[in-house]
Amino acid sequence: MTNNDYGSLPMSDVITQLKNAEAAKQKALSQLPAELGYASAQALAEAILRAAASKAAPAPSVVKASAVATKAGKVVAGGKGRRVPDSVRAEIAAALKAGETAAKLPKKFGVSYNVIHEVKKKIGMVTARG
């Protein structure tokens, strides 16, 4: 029987199959703690809570040498979520106002093009469409 065959079954058969599936699910759930090596459902729940708490705790901060930018000391930290100091943003703005092209600035300052674009928007060099 495929999943599409329910339309041809009498409603009582469909309900019986659903009840049987629910009973099988409940039985499997009741056996789960023992299958995973826990004495009870409570012991499994406590283990899950401990694991979640250990993941929520902040990991020790380890900064790799490669994470600290070496591009003329312009960017303070590497990796996802790094912040570009206001002083660097000011230097980028000055370079843009002096006529340097935005395409060359990411390499010069060690930042992404998105940062350059944000600075351009802030100083009014980019206007909204429409």
C-alpha cells in the first residue's frame, strides 16, 4: 500500500491504521531511553538538559594568530562577526572622497567590499533606487 491509497480505503480502516501507528510510536518512545542506555526517561531528559547547558556555556576564547589581521593593523579581529573600527571607516571615507576607487579599497584596508559600500552609503556616495 502506498501513501496515496488512503482515498480508496473505508474511513474506519484509515482510523484503525492511524491508531495502530500512534500505538507503535508510543511503544517506541517508551523504549527509547533503554535503547540509548539510560535507566529511565527522566535520566535521558537530564542528560539532554546537561548537554544543552554545556553547549550554551561560552567556549573558552582562543584567538589564532591568523585571526588577528595583519593588514597594516586596520582590522582588530578576524572571523565571522568582526568589527571594523571607526577610525578605519574614517580612513576609508577619506580615501573615497579623495577619488580612490571602491574596488581597490578592500585589499588596501583588509575589509570586505560590503564594508566599503556601507561607508559609501553613510557619506552619501550611494543613493537608493527609484
